[in-house]
Amino acid sequence: MNKKYLIAPIIAVLCLMSATPQTNAQDTESEVYLINPDARRQINEGWGVSLSWWANMCGKWSDDKIDKIVDWLVSPTGLNYNVFRYNIGGGDDPSHTHMIDGKGERAMMEGFKDSSNGDYIWTRDAAQRKIMLKIKEKRPDAIFEAYSNTPPYYMTVSGCASGNSGLLGLTASENLNSNKYEEFARYLVDVCKHYKDVYGIEFRTLEPFNEPNTNYWKKNGDQEGCKFSPTSQVNFIKVLYPMLQESGLNTVISASDETNVSSAITSFNQFKSSNILHMVGQFNTHSYDTYTTPQTCSQFNSLVREAGKRLWMSESGPLSTYSDGYKGCLEMVKRLFDDVRYLECESWHDWQYIEEWDERWCLVKASFGNQTYERVKNYYLRQQVTRFIKPGYHFIASPNENTLAAVSQHGDTIVLVALNQKEVSVRHEARLMNCEPAIHPYAYFTSASASMFKTACQYENGVLSYTMPAQSVATFIIPLEERNVLTEEIYDGGYYMIQPQYNRNVTLTASNGSVTISTPAYSDGWASTSDNAAIASISGSQLWKLDDNGSGHYTLTNADGIKLYASGSSLSTTEGDNASTFTFDNIENHSYKITCAENGQSFELQNKKTTAGTKVVLANYGSDVSQGHRNWQLVPVAMPDNGSSDVEPTLTEIPVELNIAQGLLNVNTTTSEQCNIAAYTLNGICNVNINFSESIAIPLAKGYYVIRVTTPSGVLTKTIRVN
């Protein structure tokens, strides 16, 4: 970029100068991408957090302080959290002190019984309960889940609620006595029933495990935990399920809260092979693994969606590889983006809300003993997302991994959150498709020196543009004019980017006879023959038109006029009539297998690679829907207003030259015959339509345009920017 664009009017910028780092124009990088409110993905059920351990401490505070911290947590102008996980404590042997010596009093969760034959002592766990009841009071729409870290110590093999040490103390062994399965299941159901009967809180789900298939739940550890192998999880669920069915509760089982997505897949597959998927209403996973990849997340999503279950990312926090301080907090924002984008979870949760130690692990830092507290930078970074992307919003596809976007339930507002982790400013250009703002968009941003600063942003001719300071997060609110909301994903004659499930930064491309994936290119565009048609500012080689032959089989033709042809395992291009037809089968939650109708072979990424330049070939799809290298997502790009889908191919070898200088578009051609030039804004409005010969100079306002020049030799389309 050769010019720095401000993200606000002059007055707002002056207010920001002391809060945001100023950079030279040459230091500014740029990112360009499309935002289409009709490219809908999963519905956001809400944002959440576990109540242990912070509620175990803060519930002992004075009422006014409890009121304040809960308000910060649940208020629509605060974090706007609405999902909460109540920890059913197992309770350790009262003679043990190892948890206090390890992670402190906060980790010592109370159990409700002291022995198998003892009575329930419902006065226990008063602190966590007080916080939960205050949440219920302030947030009547709250969703509650009950979860367990361990059985009570007297049900365990080791007699210790932190786990059972295995061989030489190097591994963990299972800790629930084999003859105590029914007793532990009864304990969990009784606690759930008590909260429904006494406090009117019916837990929607009950999670009996926490990171069960791991090796770190050992005797004399620093927190409650219990190992369950996938086989043991199955056996316990078979005992718990009928008890819940007979309890009169509407609570269903969730599982398995594994520490990472790879482990979650292992447990899920055990459930499937054991024929107990019908006993589990929801699948939870944590995302604590440095090596969790988009492929792994998409694979788990595919498995869960095929089973028709809800999916939560129920706990996350900074990994051991994360940077210290503010940089680490930004890395957590990226983790949130990645989980929502690739796992496609319906709810995303923090582990700790309030903490005394590392600020990366909390949103509010406190002294539990002194009852002092303050919001830290992590609070405002999380608020940039959770305050504005509300329950009921649809996440929408964004081909930029440094963004997260959503559209409101009624389609009248887009929320776009952008992250800049770099040490230089980054200019974003978000090109809005199939919509027009009702009023000028506005923004909030947080940087190292500013928190949730409200400002204006630049919008012109279909492009939302803004320059983000180094290491910042910005949220853009875009109220939309009333429009027809698309309710189907595939339209005959519709135009799409076709993206692999494993990498949303690339898209299907066909040029020079080769079919690959490549990063979207926005320098050239195309225009339809209708002045009222929507216009996409993406390379014609990456923009695909789907034409139904009348039987649900589609030819694929890009905006350069190139069609796809299949032969055996090869996918190639043709410009003639010998094009193949393809079917699009929705395998789960907006992902498709694309199959050649003539030979039954499906699109796949060669050698399972996801990098730009990878060839797209054909192979037998098989029966496993989690094979993400064979799964594709469609991002609608343009729908012509008049129903016409005729697109002129982009031709470059015609005698036309375009130059832009001092606000003028200069058009030169060597022909003396009459030509035509039309200039479209990116939202499809035709501002200019003029006949000329040899040359013409056209004054244009600042902004982006798609220029369509028609000459006797052919048609040229280009996307230009007038400074």
C-alpha cells in the first residue's frame, strides 16, 4: 500500500493518538476479503465459563462485590456470558492437604457426602452456589451444565480425589472402584435433582468426566481429577443413562471434556463402536493441545454433526507455548477464532473468570483474601467478541483467519471482529456482498494502550476499510438495510467460492488447464451484463457458477468461462461442451462432498495437503464423513438482482489501457469504432455508462469500482481504486 487510510474521522483520530501507536505508511500491510451475510454457518448458542474455581472463592465475598463481578460477567454491556458450568465437587479426604499445598484453597471443592452410608449435607459448596444463584437472578436465560472432575474420595481406589498413580507413579490409573459405578451415578443425579427441586435450576446437561483419558490424574495431586479410559467412559454412561431417564429430569449426558480434540475423537469413536451415541446429547471438548490443527477440529465437527449432536468447546486457556502478558492474551483471541471457525462449536468457554496469578488465565484479577479486584486487558479483548456476537447470531464464513464474523438472527446486523497480532499496522478491506449498510458502520477497538474505544470507521462503495494499530483487536458493527435473506445454500446459476473444509484461506481455482487451491485474488473482478446485478471483486478463475442440468447435476464454470472436466482420478478444464456434471451432497453442517456424476469420484486435496498450489483430484469418497480433505464449503459471492446469471468472460488481450490520475479514470483504445465503458460500485450500482471512441477521461469519487469496457474486440473487466 502506498497510502495510509485512517479508520476514523479527524476528531476521533485526535482522540486516539494518545492511545494507539502511530506507524508510517510504509510499515502498513494489507488484507482484503469478502464478507457475505448469507454465507451462514453454525448458530452461536452463547459464551461461557466454568464456575470452579473462582466461584469457590468469590462466593465468600460481600454481597455488593458479588453483585459487581457477576454484573461484569453477564451484563449485555459487559462480557455478555450466558453459559455456565457448575462443578459437582467430589470432595477429598479431609486429612489431605496436597491440593491446598498445590493450587490453593480454591481447588478444594467440597463434596456433599462423607461416606457411602452418610446423608447428603446440602449446606456445603455455599460459595459456588451463591454465585450460580446470582447469575440466575441477573441472567434468566442462562444455560447451566453440571460437570464432575472426580467421584468422592471414598468411592476411589486410591482414597484420594486427585487421582490414582500407575506404574512407578509415572502414569495415572483408573480411580473409580469398579463396584461404585452405580453409586457415583446416583450421586451425580441426586445433586442435579436437588438443584432442580430446591433452587429451580435444571441443568441442561450433565458431564460426568473431565479430561478423563489422560495420564496426569495421580494421587496427591494439586486438583481433583480421575482417569477414565474410553472403554470405562462407555461403561459408566451405560449406568448413568437409565438413571437420568428415570429421574424425571430433562437433563441429558454430555461427554467427554477431553483435554484436546484428538482425544475427543478417540472417545467419540469408542462411543460409536459401542453403540451408545443415542445416550449422549452433547459432545464437549477442550482445546489445550499445541498441535490441534484445523484438520483435527474439522474432523471432530464432522463426526459430531453426522451423529446429530450439539458441540461445545467447553474449556480453554493459554497453552504453555503462549507468550507472556499482552501478546499471550492476543494469542488466546486467535485460539477463539480458530475454534469457532474450524471446530464450528456452538458455544465457546473460558476456564477461569477471576484469578490471582497469571493475567492470561483470567479476565478479572483479584486478591481472594482481600476481596479486591480489577478488570485486566484480557477482559476487554474477550468483550470485543462476546459483547457483540450475541446468542442466536449465525457465524458467517470469512476467508481471512484473522477475522471472525457473524450476522444477527434477523439478518439486520453484521458483526466483524478483526485481530492484528503483528508489530506493524494492518489495513483491512472488507468487501460487503449482497447487502448495504442502513447507517454508517461504527467500531470498537482494544490495543495495548486503549480498551474498548468506540470510534467511527470508513465505508464507501461497498468497502469497509480500516487501518488497525499494531497488536490490536477491532469490532465493527454494520447495521443493514432490509433485504431478502438467502435461506438455501445452493442456487441454480449462483456464484460461489469453493473452499476446502481444512483451510478457509484458499479457494478452488482453475487456470492454464490446472485445477488447484489458491489464495483469493481481489485485483481483477467481473461484472454481469445487467446494470442491476451484484458484482464480485474476486478473480474470475476463482468464482464458480453452478448450472443445474435439471436433475440436480451441476456444471461448474468459472467467471473466465472455464469449465471442469473429470476423467478417472484427474480433474481438468475445458472451454467446450465436453464439461462434466457434479453433485453436491450436504454431509454435515454446511460441508459438501462434490462428486462427478459420470464416474462417482469425488473432489479431494492431493496427498491431503492444504497449502496454496495443491492440486484438486478425484477419488472414492468412502463412508467416513470426517475426511476433511474431501469436504468442501460454499461461500456465495453474488446473486444478480434480476435473476440473470450471464457473466461476460474476463478478456485481457484487447486494445484498451486504463490509467488513474488525480481522480480521473483515463481510458485509451487504438480503435476508432464506438466503445462503451460502465463503472460499477462494488455493491452493484452503475455510476457511469458512456459511449466513446479512442479515449475518454471520467471523473470518479474516491473508492473502488469494477470497470467494464466493451469494444468490437471483446470485453475487459477490472477492479480499480480511485484515491
